[in-house]
Amino acid sequence: MSSVQYFNEIADKWNVIRSDYFEERLKYKVLSKTNVKDNVVADLGCGTGFLSVALALDAKTVFSLDQSRNMLRQANEIMRSKNFNNVYLMESSLENLILFDESVDVTFINMALHHVKDAKRAIEEMYRVIKRGGRVVIADVQEHDGKWAKEEMYDEWLGFSNSQIDKYLKEVGFKNIQIENTELKCKGYSSKGEYTEAGIFIAAADKEE
């Protein structure tokens, strides 16, 4: 099973599953890294809209991208229930974004990069679609040893080190890189009862004007 198939299967249960993995307040820590007021933003790997809902309250336009159609269907129901008309849900690979060059002010990717096979390629794509003077915000798990996540949740990466993320961002061309290791944790149990707890980092960086 691929990562896309996995998320298509669990889409209707994802909001409950997600709440067990990481806390709601991660959303507000991510949002604190930049001002989205009246901006055009992208939420990559948006899932059912955990971050998109908050972005839609202040941003001019939100492009919410995910590879899973069923996740996008769930997100669409939520957006309709809230009467948001500034959120555009789009099916897209994160390694080949459907967005135009320099089309968004800020790109967010929250707890999704570890599901991308070529993480650096995804960051290159983020750089491409961000306007000059724009910003990227990445939240994900720090390195951990929960190998079961690759088998049961189809993770491509067992988290990332700060140096790895810093290296990718620099090589792609981002400047003013800041990485915060938050006090928040991502927690999970395997089907065999193996428990894994990993820290969550938030990286922010700018594309030069």
C-alpha cells in the first residue's frame, strides 16, 4: 500500500487519529511564525484542513493541496460547513506542485514532509511557488526510532534532524533560516503496542526579494 492509498482509507477517521498524534495548539505555534493577513497562502499536505481552517480566517486566498482525494473530500465538507469561499482544494503531488511559479506569499507544510519520498525536491518546489520576499513554514517530527511507522503509517522518513532541514533550505536558496524545537510531542502506538514519542520542530525561512 502507498501513502496515498493509506490516507484515502483512513480519511473519514483522520481527525480522530490526528488528535491522538499531536495537540491542537501546534496549529497556533505554526501560525505564529508569520503574518498571513490578506496574503495568498498554500497549505501543503493539508489533509482534512487542520491548518487551512485557521488560515482561511485571515488569508486572502488559501490553496489547500493534498495527494489524497478522500482527504480533500473531507476537507471540502468542513470548508462548506464553515461557508469559506476563499479556500481552493487541489489534488497535487508535493514533489511536483500544481501551483504557478511565485504565486503565493507563504507556504506551510504541517506534519506532512515525512510522508514525501524526496523531501528536498518538495522544498525546491516550495521555493519555486513562493513569491520573492515570501516565507516557508515547515512543522514536522524530529528524528526518532519508531520504525513501525514506515510499515503501518507509510512514513518515508523517521523524522528529520535540524541540520538536515537547515541544509535542504540553504541548498534550495532560502535565507534567514530559523528552527525551533518545540516542547510539543508527536505520539503513537504500533499495532503491536510499540510506543514512539518524537519532538516537533518548526522551521521558517525567507525567499529573498
